[in-house]
Amino acid sequence: MPPLYPLLMSPSFDPRPWGTYNLSPIYPNHKFNEKIGEAWLTGDDCQVTNGPLAKRSLSELSKQFGPELVGSAAPDPHRFPLLLKFLFPEEKLSVQVHPDDETARRFGEPWGKTECWYVAHARPGAQIALGLKSGVTRQQLEDAIQDAHAEELLNWVSISRGDMIYVAGGTVHTLGPGSVLVETQQQSDTTYRLYDYGRPRELHLERGLASVKEKVGSGKVLRPAQNGHHAALIAAPYFLVDGFQLNTPQEFSTAAGQDATSVQILVATDGCAVIEAADCDLVTLAKGDAVVIPASLERFRVSPQWTIEFLKAYVPGERVPEPATTL
């Protein structure tokens, strides 16, 4: 087996007051004694479960292997570039905002947090809130926070299974209950809480309001019709995410455009498959799992057992504009 090989990640379950005890349909066999809001798959501290690198974190491996793991398209050659996780909102999240790169650097952070949400499951009536309503100013938002009705100034959007939502840095947002989302984002956990419905948690109004943009390009992503078993879900400046529904084997590469390479992150939302790469042991990818394909492997195969639905996320190797969206 080569030094790097397909890495099966161990999910890290994060308690949140807005989460749930029941993480099905993604993790039906897991039982919890506290509400879980997030399952982190590729955070800096997330660990490998298979092979010689088992129990090593992505942060450690990125520092050790650099571009061999993360690829030449990564913004930092020694930090894992993308954080993917499942979200399980069962109550409303706080109204919050993440800074864009420019604002984050003013606050001493290496970069901001732009993200996207793929709707893996949604109950009837599930909604998200995204951006300020037309004409609403930052000052009006601040006043509404003080008067305890900030959520009324946001665009509430109904969501359905298969939707992809783009959330640019600077977008005020929150989630309602009733969905399971796969979040892909810059490798950052910088979140400023603006309003929390009276829950006794700290607010971050100074930095949060400084991060708010009154106009953003966030919304439901407009995308072309699905091409066979493949759907290009989103192409954005920091990440590309494709969706696949396979019942026969398919070959993939770690190419990212313009001779660049990128680590590939596979997240299964249903079914099961085997991941094959030259001179590497087989790795099983099942519902709820994430497998990290190091950029140096160049080519790999996904062989369904019998069918699989999964997302594949990676870093673009060339400049990509923000996606076309609608509210």
C-alpha cells in the first residue's frame, strides 16, 4: 500500500441545542443521549479509521503530506481545504453570519466561510432563511435584533430533497427544522451569532454586524438538467460539488482543471460502494460515510454494491464565478 490511499473518515458528532436525538435516515443505528446537530466528516480534527494512517487527523496529515494529499488547487498547501458535514436541525438555528475573506482577515482569521447546503432529506414545509429582504439595511437588522424580531427581516425559502443552496460569506441566515443537509464549506468555523430567540448563548454583535452584507449572491442554485447518473450541483469560487447515482462502476480522477489537482471528498447519502485505487486496499463507502481521495492517487473507481448515491466535492483549479441563484 502506498503512503497515501483512500481514507475512510470517522464522523465526529457535535451536540447542539437545535439538534435531534434521532439521526436517521443517515445514521439509523446510532443512539444518542443528547441532541446532535452536526456530524463533522472532514474537519481539521477528524480522524482516519482505516489502514496505517488510522487515528491520524486530517490536520496532521495535511501538514505531513501537503499537496500530495490536498492537491495543487488548495489555497494552503498544508491545510485540508474543505469541511464537509451533515446538519440535523430539529429546531431553528440562531440567526447568524459568517465573514467573507476580506472581513475575516481584518479580524485576524486566515479566511472567511462561504458554504453550500445540499438537501439530502426534507419534511413537507421545511424552510431556510437566507439574506435580508430587499431594502433592509444593516441598521434595521440591528434594531430588529434589539426588538427581538430579527427573523422577520429575512428571506424564508421552502426547500425540497435535491436542492442546492449557496451561502456566500456575509449572508445572514438560519435553518428551520425538518431537513437533513450536507454542508460543504471553506475550512473555517468562524460563526457570529446575531440572534438566538432568547436562548442563553453568547451573541457576537460587533463582529457579526460588521460582517453582514445587505446584498449577496446567495440562494437556490440554478443548474442544468441531470446528465444520466451525474448532476453538477454547484460550481463556486471555493468548491465544486457533483452528485452521482450509480448502479455500475465508474472511473474518476483527481484533476481539478488547468493542470491542477485536488483532493476529492466522497460523502454517501444512500446505498453502498467499494472504492478502488491502484495498489491500495479496497475501502467501503456506505450511507453516512466520507472517504477522502488524496490528490496524488490520480485515478480511482467507485463500484456500487448494488446502488449508491453520493456527493463528490473538490477545490477548483481555476477561477470560478459565483453560481446563478434564485430565492
